[in-house]
Amino acid sequence: MKEISEHFTYEELTYSRIAVENALGNVPGETELKALKVLATNTLEPLREVLGAPIAVTSGFRSPEVNRLAGGVPASGHVKGEAADCYTPLGARYLLKVLLESGIPFDQAILYRKKNFLHISYRNPAVNRKMVLYK
């Protein structure tokens, strides 16, 4: 397995059930792969360390076609390699609380309460908005 960072692998950040079920490729380009590494290094790894528990990525990079089938917006951070949907047995609300209290940089955090996951994105320090949304 290729490591993107210490605790996050290429396979985890690019796996898509939708891609598998529809026999679609879901391979990031060089730019998207670099963005995944930046997301993992600057946000996901520090969050995992502060949380003190594993974080599972249920959706990371998505090709435009996979993103469309997933119901994502065309300009989704997933397509750019800038976003990951995350789950932890400790709960998505708790994950959001830890993210906000830690000061770890992020662009968007979207809490999907009914589905119990947290969408986290990171663009770059100059444009990260620290926007929090609840759905």
C-alpha cells in the first residue's frame, strides 16, 4: 500500500464503492495527488493525533464521473483532491468539536448529522475559510 501520510494510504483516499460498482476509473492526476498529500499532512494527520483515535476516510478523491454519480457538486473539493469524508466511532459531532477546538487548519467542515460523517477540506493557508456547515 502506498502511503500518502503516516496513517492515510493512497488506496484509502482514492477508493470509491461507486467507481467499483460502475467499473469506473478513479485515479487522481499529479495535481490532485499533491492536494491529497497536503490535506492529509496539514489536516487529517494532526486531527488524528489530537483525537487520539483512528479516522476512516469513506470518500476522498473522486473523478468527475464518480463525483456526479455520488451526487456531488461539479466544483467539489473531492474532484480536486482537497476533501475527505471522515468517520470515527467516537462520532462525527465529536470529530468536529475536536477540529474546531484544536485550531487545525481547514477550509470547510460539513457535519452530516444523520449519516454521522464529517466532510473536511483543505485548500491552502491563504484561502482556507474555516467554514462550518451542518446538514
